Amino acid sequence: MELRILYVATLYSDEMIEFEAKALENSYDGLIEEMEHECYSYMYAGWCAAFQRRGIFAKYLMYNSPLLQKAWAKEHLNHPDTYDLEDILIEQIKYYKPNVILWDLNHPVLLSKVRCVATQVRTILGYTGSAVDHQIDWNRFDAVISCAPESVKYLRNNGVEAYHIDHAFNPVISKSLHRDETLNSRLIFIGQLITMKDFHRKRVDLLDSLDKEIPLTIYSSQSAESKYSILKTKLKYKLYQVLGKDTSNLLQPIRESFRRHIAPPVYGLDMFNRIAGAGAVLNIHADSSPEFASNMRLFEVTGAGGLLITDYKRNLNELFEPGKEVLVYHDREECLSLCKWALSHPEDAAKIAEAGRSRCFKDHLYDNRIEKLLSTIEMSMG
């Protein structure tokens, strides 16, 4: 059977706002090209390009972009202003006639609508990272893909057909890179700092301790939290402590002196330029990944030519060679030592970064993953 694949995708809301604010194109294809050039949609573009190189029809739809979706509606629908984003997605699925949908969107009502109107669809695959949302009925999907073996195990134990596929790097990014040399003497960290159970408590604790001892720049969306939100978090946490109630599912307050060092988040090409130019890039997996290395930063950093300093996981040596292609720490003291070494030995650090890049381009591109994804699609179709 000839496959026709649609990837229903989203970006972080502030990432999408940033893209739409600086977009210059008006046509749908022009906007997609601009989004890809700026590396906002590199993951979805990477998967689709890998499918296309095998002669398979594949497109991604950026559901949470009003600019993109309304541009498509204007070019394909009569009276486009009468359609909301849900309606436009339904019309896109009717238009492209996929028989496979990859669904990276938490919207069960819309998923049900799609199943009703798209009778030609043979399988819909969901996606989750390491932090599985326990409120979602994952059995709504024919199968679920995850980068995290821990998530695959949890889903299978709960009767969900689940498969592990690692993240990858899109080599197209390298064509647009311009190293940010202002960061070549600094350690950087890029990522969220959500202090709830199973998210980033250990990450925040480590960054907070390192911030006192080395030149560290942290880019995170938590920089934009309002004073009201910060105060609310502090008061609620304190109240629970006073009452002796369980605080494990609450946001923990972030120390104010540490918060002042958090810079606004970076996305797309801007993020990759900073990765490429930094003295080193620190990676700290979420608390929901206690055993396995699985996050996107592993491949984003090495692929962009940055020096990756990452936390030890038992499968890490299957992905990169510790000490030669990446630097690996087991605890806070080793992390601090490696960070200081990297910043004080830039030439040696650059050699490790280049070896990491070579390994990434050899083993961790979307073309390296696509056969496993195709096999997963086939299994989900029965």
C-alpha cells in the first residue's frame, strides 16, 4: 500500500509567537519555507524529508499557528474567514487524504472529529516524551511513539501499544549556522525549569549550585513568569508546608537570586547559533528520565557542533562515546569539574565537540531513524 503521511504538529506557544512576529512571507508555502530556514520546525521537516527521500508523500501541519493555517485556508477554501483552526485542520486532512497520521497534539475532541471524517486513515500514532500525561487516554491512538524507554514501559504496562524511537538531528540546520562567538567562554543551558514532580526539580537544584561557581547563562521560558505567579507559587507552597500537606505535586519556588540569572528562552536558528558558539552546553534530563538518555538536546548540541556535557544514563554509550564525543557526569562535583575543564581548555573541548558532531552525522540523523518509524507504522496498521 502506498503511504500518505500527515504530521499534525505544534510548537511551544511563545516559540510560535516569535516566529509569527518576524515572518515576512504571505503565501503558505513561503511561510513554511521561512519557518524551516529559521529552524523552528526542524524536527517535523526532518521526518518529512526523510519520508520524501523514500518516495513517500509526507507533510506536516502546524496546528497552533493561526498565521500558517489561515494562509492555507485563504489559498484552498471558499470564505476562509468562516473557518477556525479546528475546521481548517479537518479540511487539510480531507484535502491531503492521508492514510497515516502522526499526532503530536493534546486535543482528544479534535482527534475524535478526525477519526469520523477521515475514513481513509488506517492508523493514527500519538507521541509522548519522558513525562507521560496521565490524564490522556493513550488508547485513543492505534500506537504511541516515545523517545523515552521509561515512557514506553509505562504505556505498555497500561495496555497501550508503544514503541521507542530516538530523537535525531536535521543536517539542514548546519547550512544556516552562524556561531555566536560572544558565548565562547561561557557554559549555557537551554530548557524549561518546571519544579513539579517528574519534571525539573533536580535540574533546578544543579543549575542553582553551579550558577555560583562558573560563568553560566540559562535560557528558559520561566524568565517570563509574572510577579503575581511567582508570589502565588511561594504562598501556596508555604501554606502546604505549614498545614503538613503533601507538596510533591506543587511547583517549588525558585530562589530569587538564581531566578535573576535566567534569560529569556531561545528557539530556532537563534538557539542553534548559541549552541554552536558556546564554550560548552549543559544537558540535564528531566526527572522522568532516571535511567535512559533520550532528550532532544543530545542531538541538537552535537549536531550543531557544540560541546555536550550531559548526565550519565545507562544507554548513553550506545549513542556517543563518553570522554571522546561528549563529556558525561555522574554527580554535581563531576559536573562542575567537567564544566570548568571545558571552559579552560577550549582547543581540547573543540576536538571533542567535532568528534560528537561526526558521530551525530554518522548515526543520529532522521535518515538513520526512518526505517524504524516505517516499521512502527506498519505494525500499528496490523
